[in-house]
Amino acid sequence: MATIIVVTSGKGGVGKTTTSASFATGLAQRGYRTVVIDFDVGLRNLDLIMGCERRVVYDFINVINNEATLNQALIRDKRVENLYILPASQTRDKDALTKEGVERILSELKQNFEFEYVVCDSPAGIERGALMALYYADEALVVTNPEVSSVRDSDRILGILSSRSRRAEQSENPVKEHLVLARYAPDRANRGDMLTVQDVLEILAIPLLGVVPESSAVLQSSNAGIPVILDENSDAGLAYSDLVDRFLGKDLPHRFIEIPKKGFLKRLFGGG
Amino acid sequence: MLFIEVFQDLMLLPRSLHASNAETLPFELKGSLFTLTVMHLFHLDHAVIERHLLDKVKQAPGFFNNTPVVIDLEGMTEPKQAIDFERLYALLRKNGLIPVGIRNGSPEYQEAALLAGLPMLPERRSNTNANGLIRKTDLNELTASLRNRIIRQPVRSGQEVYAPDGDLIVLGAVSAGADVIADGNIHIYGALRGRALAGVKGNIESWIFCQSLEAELISIAGHYQVCEQFNPTDLAKAAQICLREERLIIEHLTR
């Protein structure tokens, strides 16, 4: 039985699409058949970050409107086996997403294509696109940055997950919530420029799945169209790798929360 | 014949109906609580009503100074009797009362009142016994009929939870930007960062309890304080809040 996971945040620019791309890639790397769907109709980005924008012919909305089949629209990732991308449309708006249409496609992906994980990359905001992305979710990755407005918006999204998702409406078990704290800089948090991990956990009160450090590698990989999890030399890549393992049940300690200690030579000669 | 209930009767109006277009708003609609006088009408005889009104005016001339009044029709002894609301309006207006709406009454009454410009206001549980006499609400009876509401997850930003006719118990935090509202007491087993309004129908005996007071606003029976008015030493501590002599009293909860 496939698990539907929404990657959501409320606020824009906090790292939803980066997280969706790396999370889906990580699941596929570990052998799970995974599809990642871009729900940001009108402002598609996922295909850019996954590096497959030139291969988009048909999109999610074409499939909803029966203008194309899922077979035609699904893009197979060239780097990682078991990974597929369902891109958003650049030319439509979010009203094209209907509850019935989304449900039909999700069930087709589960049954006919035997995907084990369906990752839904939500647009920002709390409008139709975001509501459709979270409606059928079994689990949710709530992406937050360590600043007040981002945390407030995530809190709002958590409220919507617990009241307006299909699971909430049908009084089933609630959507399982995971916190992803992105763009974290321990030194700035210690100085009081940012909220600390504890501050965020105190407000949102959901389990922490991973802390992704602020990293130049994220921007570089986005521009290169490679999910940052594939950059095994970067701290952000390692953080996403840990995050996927934790999601799959491994008990790993959280890295990148403390200020990195300077090495012996650096302390001796200063700098850094 | 005629009974004027000078009794605090709080109406809970719909909250914040913001228009979506932010630029050059000519107005804004917001909910608010009002204390209104209710006139319980038992039967319609304009002459008798006027005589009684004149009596009342003699007793309390200051009160009848364009005072807004709600006409409650539940106690009408002959509910079929037609009411000329425009004439009734003129009569009351002449004697210093301004009808602003009606409450209870048959659909025919409601329709006729609406034609005369008097809207229908929300009903309240009846306090009228068979003889049509009003008795004061017995606090013990009120407590017995309380229906409590327990919320097992945190109340998140943007959510509003209301416990009508009872206590609200939240097993978790109330986030900034969330509202918890109860006709009775509010108990929060977590931090209160949003707004808590207890006793919204006027129960001045209501309390608010929370494990950490970081609220945006607290209110009991319409008496409220915003966070800027809190004593800094009360912040982020377990607190119990009650109303004494129309003032909100915040006390630390010792564990």
C-alpha cells in the first residue's frame, strides 16, 4: 500500500521543493518506487531542481483533464532508478486541480504503477493548490525556517492538516506530522538572530525529522538541476540523507545543530 | 403585562468579516459584544404598554434615553395576535427606547418584524416558566447543564474552538493567532499564546487556567486585557485568571 506524503510549509521560499526533490530521490536511492508530483501549477519548479525540465511534454493537469495518460506524463529520472517525476503545468492555474481529478491520479499511481511512496510538493500559501496537495496525505513533512513568520505559517498549515485533510474529515487516524527545519545556522541561533531548534519545537510541538543547515550547496545544486542529496560532500546533502533514513525508521542523532568546532590547526593559526 | 429585563444579555456576533481587497477600504466589519436591554413582550395593547412605560420612565428617567432594546416574543400569551411592528417601534421610540431587533417568536412575527426593519437576533435558552414570569438564572442550575468540550490536540494558528454552554479543556498549547472561546471556564494544559475568551455569554464567575501565560488577549465575560497590559512578572508562568469587581485578576498557579 502506497504512502502519500505532502511536503508543505505555508510560507514560500523555505525549501519545500528542495526538500521534495531530495526526499523523493533519497527514498528511490534506498530502493523504494517513488513518484514526486509538483502541485505548484502555474509556477512549476520541481522539474528544474530535478534537472528534467527539457523532458516535460505532458503534465499533471493534462492527465487530470484526460488529455494525456500517466504513462505519457511521468518522467523517469536518469540518475536514480525507481524515481519518477510528474511535473506541473506552467500555463494553467490552480483551479485546474479538482478533488476528483487528484484522487483519480493518486489511486492510479498507487494501483497501476505500484508506487510505494507518492511525494506531493505543495505550493506556498493556503489556497487551492496547497489544500489539494495535502488533502489525500497520509504523512506530512512540514518545512520551516528558524524565523517567526515561517513558524507561524507552519503552525497554520498544521491546523489545516488536522482539520481539512481527508483523514480529518473522515475521522481516520490523523496525518502523521514531521518537522523539517531548513536553512538552520547554529551560530546565528546561538547569537539570538534566529530561533533555536528548541524554540521551534516548543511552538510547533511535532517530532523533528531533520535539521538541514544553511548551505551554499543547496543553491549550487538547484541551479545545476541536481537534488542536493546526491551531493555527498555537502552538509545539506548529508542532512537530507539522514532525514530519509530517519523517516524509514533508523534512529540517528541530529547533526548540524551545534556550532562546528574548529580543528586543532585552525585554532592554532586562527582564521575560519 | 410588560416586563423589562435590565439584565446583561451578551450577544456573540460573527467575528471579523474582512473584505479581501486591502486597498482603500471604506469600512471593515468586525464582531463585537454588546450589552442590550431585552423587553419581554407578553401581549400587545398599545395603551397598556404606554402606561407601563410612563411608570418606568418616572422611576428611572435616565435609563430611557434612546436606549437600544431587543423585543423578545417568546412569552406572548396569544402567539397568533398580529403585531404592527412599525406602530410598536414608534411607541417605544416616543418613550425613549429604540428597538434594534427581535428575538424568538413565530416565523410570521419574524417576517413582519423584518419588513419593519427589525432583524432576528439569536435565541437564548428560555428562562421563562409556564406563567410567563421571569426568574433569575440559578447558578446551580447553570452548572448542572454545562456541556464541556475537550480538545486533544494543540489549537493551531488560525483555528477557533468554541465550547457553547460549558468549559473548554485543551490538552496542548494554544498557538499565537488561535482563539479559544467558552461560555464557561477555559483550561489549557500547555502554553496559551493565542486569545482566550471565557464566559462569553456573560458568566462573570468564569476562570481561565493555563500552564504558561503568553496570551495575545484574555477575556472573561467581556472584560479583557491584551498582552501589553500584563505585568511582565506574570508572563510565561502558570496562571489562573478570574474576574473580581470587574477587573481581571491574574494569579500564579503554584505547582
